[in-house]
Amino acid sequence: MAIEKTVSELAEILGVSRQAINNRVKALAPEDTEKNEKGVTVVTRSGLIKLEEIYKKTIFDDEPVSEDVKQRELMEILVDEKNAEIVRLYEQLKSKDQQLAKKDEQLRVKDVQIAEKDKQLDQQQQLTLQSMKDRDTLKIELKEAKERVQEQERKGFFARLFGR
């Protein structure tokens, strides 16, 4: 007995709409379909195998599956899971790289700010030093001026008047 399935049966097995399966069946090669005794289009075994590959689902539930096939399917599932994990880890790594690039830029900006602050601090220290020198000079000048005034006060009125 040949294994054949109608569009309705396939839609139910694969969990998709009847219209979607009908479109897929129409796209199959003529040798993958035929008409049954009621005149309904059915998909032959070769067509069912092609549909299994397209939808990644098993249509032949009633057929015994060999150990090799079971191992292959298990390996395919494991490979798919590992590939999904690799993609997830790659995306995570990409995200971390972007975060590091952002942190590097922030550090560069901070370095520029620190250099500017160092420059300002150096300028402030130079101005403070100059201010202290000016203050010392003014103190000396003030002291000299006081000494001149005191000297003149010691001299008498006439000495100051005549410049002696």
C-alpha cells in the first residue's frame, strides 16, 4: 500500500493552513502528486519527503525509524541548539565590545579633561607665585617708603624745608 496524504491531512499534520499546503503541493513536481480513486489530489511518498524537508517535521509517524535516523535527528537538534547558543554568545560578545568601545571613548574624554585641569592648575600656581613675588616687592617698597618718612620726620622742620 502506497503512502499518500491529501492537502487537508498534511495541513493538520504540519500545523499550517490548508491554503499554504495547497500552494506547496502545486509547486511540487508532477511525479510527486497523483489523483486518488475519488479524484482528489494526493501527495506521493517522494513529495511527502520533500515536504518534510521544507517544514522540518516528520509526516511518516507510523513508519519505523532506524537508529541511524534517530541519531542523525538527535545530532541535528543538538547542532541547531549549539548554533543558537553560538549566535547568542556572539551577540553578547558584540554587545560587550560596544560597551568597551564606549568606555574607551569616555576614558579618552576624561584624559582630555584631566590634561586641561592640569594645565589650569599649573597656570594657577604660576599666578600665585607671581602674586607672592609682587606682594614681597610691595612689602619692601612700603618698608622703604616708611623708612624715608620716618627719616624725614626725624629731621627738623627746616632741614626738611631746605632738603638737608
